[in-house]
Amino acid sequence: MLINTQGIVLRETKFNDLDKILTILTKKNGKVQSIAKGSRRPKSRLMPSTNVFCYSDLILYKGRNFYHMNQGDIINSFYSLRNDLEKLAYASYIVELVDFGMPELEQNDKVFNLLLKTLLVLSHMEKDYLKLVYAFEIKYISFIGYRPQLDSCVNCGTNIEEFLGFSVLSGGVLCKNCINGDKSVRNISNNIQQKLKVLLYIKLDCLEEISLTVEEEKSIGDILHSYIIAHIDKRIFNSLKVLKAIK
């Protein structure tokens, strides 16, 4: 059965001297594993569309164990992401997060469009990459079913004016009566709560409308990273190791 779809390559793995195994987020079929036969040959017609980040029109054939890539026509290679080590590290983290957070064969248009938009915006950015990463993280974790509750206490539902804690395990802010006894709590101010809400709802190409201090970046980064690793089955991101090494 032939499938025509758009797809973004999340991961590429050498299969043998000639072939690659690709992890692709497709628009129609969600995340799939595909073999690209002969794609490691220098003159292979498939080779350009099998690189990580590549966004292409694809024709896939469903085999017994894998999809097989029959054709790939590049729409955007996002080649510029490879020319800047910091951008490359952030882009690698973004696709690594999507890879490990998305189940196979589960269509999710919101995640597909979010990933595509994030790579596009990142490819044109010259600074403030962290704002984009944080906006991506909170939108992404929401789109896969773990949207944090930011308006009222996640435990009792009380509307609170001053937010004292964010429960990583419960998934939202806590009031003063519910904060005790939760070992996953991260300190949070009303200001950070508001910034998280903005990052959740803001359009990615409007990020210049929000400013973050170094302290705010650290607080938001700690909350989001802790929240993400608590809800997906992955604690170590190789791309983050690279990012730390180049900074």
C-alpha cells in the first residue's frame, strides 16, 4: 500500500553500507520507522531527503516490518540549522524530544505543525533561542496530553492570586494549602506563572513580544525540563549534552 504524505526526519541510523533506517514524523500516519534503501550512495535520489530535519513530500510503502521510502521530494532541508552549532544543538533537542515523546502511528496534526513551525522560526532567528525552545516545550507537552494547569490550584481548584508552587507530578500550580507534602514542587512566582501562560499561547513568530531575564529563563527552564522528564520515558537528552559542551 502506497502512502503519500509529508514528513520531517527526526532520526537517521546507518543500517548497512547502502541503507538507512529513518524515524519520520509524518502528517498522515504520525511517527513511523522507514527504511531508505540505497540512500547512502552518493548519487542516490533519496539521499537529500533522508537527513535529519528535512521536510519532504514522501511516498512510502508499508512493508511487514518497516515502511519503505519510495520517493522523497524536499520542501525545506533546513540546511541553515547545520551552519550554527548552537542552533543545531537546539534543533537536535527539539526533534529528539518529539521522537521520544510521540508514540508510533499516532497522527497528531498539532505536533506536526508545531515542529515544522519551530524549525522554520529557529532557522531565521539570530538570538533568544531559549524563548523559542521554552514555547515549543510547553506547547508540545500540552499537545501530547500533559497540558499544565496554570490558572488555579491543580489539587483543589482554588483560584489563587500568588502562586507558591508548581507540582511536576500533579501537573500544575498549587495553593498554600496544598503545597505541603508534594516532593515534586518547584517554587514559582506569579510573574513566572504569567510568563508560562504567555509561552503556552503566544504564536512562535511573535516571541519578540515577551522578554525573559536570566533568572526567569533559569526558573522556567527548570520547571519545564522537570515536567517533561516526569511525563515522558526519557531522562537524558544527548543534544543537551552537546549544548552544554559548546556553551
